[in-house]
Amino acid sequence: MENTMDAVFDASMSLVGEFSNFDGNTDDRNKLIWSFLEKIHRDKNLDKVSDFRNGLEWMNTTQPLSLHKDLKGKIIILDFFTYCCINCMHILPDLKALENAFPVERGLVVIGVHSAKFANERNTQNIVDAVQRYEISHPVVNDNGEQMWHQLCVNCWPTLIVIAPDLRPLLVLQGEGHRSLLFALIEKAVEFYSKEGILSNHRLTQIQITKSFNASKLSYPGKIATHENSVTFSDSGNHRIILIQKFGSAEEKILTIGGIVSGFKDGSFSDARFHSPQGVAFLDDNTVIVADTENHALRKIDLKCNKVETLSGTGAQGFNRIGGKKGTNQILSSPWDVCINSEKTIVFIAMAGLHQIWAYFLADTSLWGRSYSQGVCAAVAGNGKEENRNNLYPMSSAFAQPSGICISDETNAMFIADSESSSIRAIELGSGKVKAVVGGARDPHNLFAFGDTDGVGTTAQLQHPLGVAWNQNNQKLYVADTYNHKIKEINVKENSARTLKVDQTLKEPTGLCFFGQKMLIADTNNHRILKYDPESGKTEIVNIKLEACKPSAKCKNIAKLDKISISPKGGSLKMNLSVILPNGCSITKGAPSKWLLSPPDTWKTIKAGSEEFQLTDQFEFQVPEQTTEIKSSNLTAQVPLIALKCFVYYCTPTSTCSQHEFSILLEISYEEEASSNASYDFSHSIIS
């Protein structure tokens, strides 16, 4: 198989280079891709991909899938990922968009092949948590042992391998940023393999979104921060921020901002939308700064005006490693945590997506020999290479997915959880010097120096830490050692680490802070907030009484196969579609309810439904005349099909929010007696 993968890899690299050279010339790009498909298809020296080995654990499926049985006749994208990897997270929106444009019935199947970097990531239940947290809806297999990784000669995350319907490898793409090539290739591949008669439109009933086991009201809480008697944290899985005023008192008041579905929208607390927010920090009594991670934005919560506004970022991912633009003109990449200097002039940002530290300037400021204007957002440390490199000059240093930051006024330093190097780093705020604290390795390229060992300097080992907090009472730093499921105390004067004995079982904690003498911990995969007393070692679960909408336990998925006839001369097809909600229910405002229709490529859309989702809507298509005789063999049949999916989010009178989805596969047959003006009416009632 190695020779096959070498040949496909070389051809893929050539295609990537040539594709980018054509820039906006669609015709030339299409010709290039068609030629590429023909060349690979005619090459008889390419071996078929062997099947997944037996005994692997699968997610989002009712049973293991076989390349040679279930998926034969499909265009398959294997996404080799490890769930800690920020670059792997970045391509998930591309894959989701592909799946919406080319559903299974049109011939495309995406399979996530999880190949772990860290020991903690080999555990299937931890992968299930990641699949749910990142809202992955395609099948995922735990390639524990890396059998498929080695068979296909994969050597980095993420790697996408496209497999043709005849089960031979077609394309290899490494890293992120290949969205336009992927869309262009899949579109032409559907056409090409349909003409070759080997693309199958069969359904895969085994695919089923994994149901959440979480019975708590929180969903993967992330970072947490305090200010006087207030506490705020990101309820990341519910895409919202929770703020508790007068925390722990009889007058405690809880505010819910955003949620429970993702979006990117400013406005009132109920109208605003976030997407998997992480870092939070109080600027003052009335202002909270938020790292809105998957919206690639820095947001501000104004508690006086009860509104959310965007400070920087556009909602789209950027790749610029310098910055310097003001406000929403500056594009960001996966900001993961935030902290604010004592002068309240700088918001420091752990920009995980670019492996850098950035800053948003709240006032005209000088920092490390450079001057910045108010409203500017720019990189201030790290050259963008994924390394564990320290340096006297901040922009000559390098980080590896920095994911947690905090400031110590007592030491005049900023501490950083550098997750992919499994180390804690520091930046001297006076000079900008970047230095090591504990963990990691002396070799800046070694990002595999992880473990679970107390000690000094590099003899101390961590595993993918995500959170840091400074305790000014005892002048110690505390770390959420995420993949070791522990909290560790760092003596920054001695560069030593020791493990705390927390009397609760932690599961991938990601955030922590101090509220007086007590530590608050975001116990992420246990969906809860803990309060820990360092003196007594006692831990209690914080009871958070939320009245806001929560996801229902069920997410129904109903499928239907239907048929309709039309004249061989073609004509038009009107589809009148409606959904009937249970009594007293209403559409969830701001939720991504939608109709998704995928007609055959040769059809022209006359009416594409309403701009905003409606419970009753109409679609109309121009159907071309029948040009070739339809074959009856089940693999080569080219019966025109319309794949319809509907996603409905609705709220009940008791403020419980539910998601319901259903799909229709509408088969079109040409019949001499049929009308040229066909109509299809479908009404679906949701039963509560």
C-alpha cells in the first residue's frame, strides 16, 4: 500500500499547487479536477484500501461500518484527527458544510478516524465527549492502535484522505485551509463516478447521532472567572455564558447570556449568540470579556445595558499572524482564553489557533517597545510556529496551542498553559521575555514530552493542561492538568509542581479561579462546577439553579422514502413542505432550524424557499427531460433523487428546548402518463 499512497500523495500535492494557481478561474479548475479524476481512475496500479479491523469502537453509528460492504460505491472522506488538535477542530466546519451539500444519498460519506496523540485520548468515552462537544454528526471510529493510520501512511493531524467508490485512494490533504478544493473535487467526483456507473445512492441506516448521556443542566463548562462577589463561566456546550451575582449568598442571582444553540449575533442577553465560548474575564463590575472560540471573536458583555457586542473578529477564521487592525476589521483564529492587566488597558488573548499570544488594546498603550492605538488587536508574542521555544524577544518565541492564561501582579508575569507542549510558560510583563516554568522538554520541537509526574522544571510532567490561575494569598500558581484529570500547584520561585488531593473524581477540568480562599473548578466532562478548599482538601459541587432553556434528552431522527412521477419530457416539480409542532410549542428564536434540499446536479432551482426558516415552505425545481434509459441494477441505477433534511428547534411551554430532525429521500420516476407539472406535498407532525 505504501507505493500506492506515495503515488496518490505526489499527485495530490501537484493538484493542490495547480488548483491554487488558477485563482478564480472556475472553468480551468474544473478541467484540472476532471483530468485528475480520469488519471487516478485509469491508474490500475493503485491498490484498494483495506477495511477497518474488527473490534474497533464506533460513535454515531448503530454498528461498525465496513468500507467493503456498507460504504462500497460511496465517495469516502477519512478525517484523521486527534481531539486535542486545534487544526483538526478548524476543518470540522468544512466537513459539515460538505455533508450538508452532498448528503449520503448523493454519494458522500465522511468518517472521522480518531488517532490519538495523548494517552488520555485513547479512551473511547473521552472521544465520545469530544464528538458531542464539537457537535460531530458523522461516524467516528477509535483507531486505537493506528492500524488505518499506518496503512494509509498518515503522519500528521489533520489529514484528509478521499477514497473513490471503487475503494482506491483518490486524494490526500494535510493540514487545514483546503475548503475550496474539497468542494470543487467532490462536486466533480459525484458527476464523474455517476457517469462511470459506480456511484451508489443507497442510504446508510447505521448512521445515528450519539445521544448525550449528560443529565446536568450544564454542558462542558470551560473557563471560569471571579470579581468581588460575582462569578462567571462559559457553558461551552450550550453556547452561553453564565454569570452569578452575589455568589453563594441568599440573594444570589443568575444571568444566562446567549445559548443554547450556536450563532454569531450581538444584542440583548436573550438575542445574543456565541459558538463554544471559552475564556472569560471581568474588566470591571459591569463588563465581562469573552473569548468566543469557534466564532473566532472577542466579545464584550455589558451588564449595565444588558447587551453583547463584538470587540474584534468577524465570525470567520483568519490566518494572519501579525494583526494590527481595529475592532471587527481584525480577523482572529480560535481565541481560547483571556486575561486583563492591572491597569485595565490590555486584554491578553491565548490565540490557540495561531499558536500565539495576542492583545486587544483598551487604550493607547506601549508594550514591549511598540505602541498601539485603542481598539487595535495584534499579536504580541510568538512567531506562529507550533513549538516550545523561549526567547528574550517575545515575537521570536514560539508556543504550541496556548489555551490558558492568567496574570500575577506579585511577580509581574503572565503564565500560560501551553497545551500541546504539555508545559507551563511565563512572559515577564516588563520585558516580554518568554521563559519556561514546568513541564515540556528542552528541545523546542519535542511536543510529546508529556506524563504525570511531580517534580522540578522539565522533570515535572503534565498532559495537555488547559487552565491556569494565580492565588495571590499564597503566591502560588494552579494548573488544570486536563488530560491527567488533576489540579496541580506550581511554586514559581522553585519551578516545582505537586499534585493536589481533590476528593472528587475530575474529568478533563479546563478552567479554575479563586473566590476568596476557595478554588472554583470547571470540571468540564462531568458537566459541573466544583468548590475546593485547599486547606481542608474538601470539595463540594456548586448547585447552580438555572431557569433557562435546556436541551431535551431526546433528539428524534425520522427517515422516510417516497416516490413521485413526472413526464419524460420533464417540466417542474413543486414541493410543499410543512412541520406541525406539538400544542403550545414555538420555534426557538435564533436557533438554526432549516430545510436542506439536495436536488440532482442537472436540475435548476426556481424557488429555494424562504430566507428565514418557516414551518410551512415551498420549493420548486425545473426538471430536465429524460435523456437516457434508466438501468435497474441497484449499484449503477441513476434514478433522480432529492435528498431532504429538516432540522427543527422548538421550545415547550415549560421552557424545555428540543431538537427534532427528519429526512426524506424522494425518488423521481419518468412515466409516460405523468404530468409535466408535478407536485409533492409533505406534512410532518412532531409528537412530544
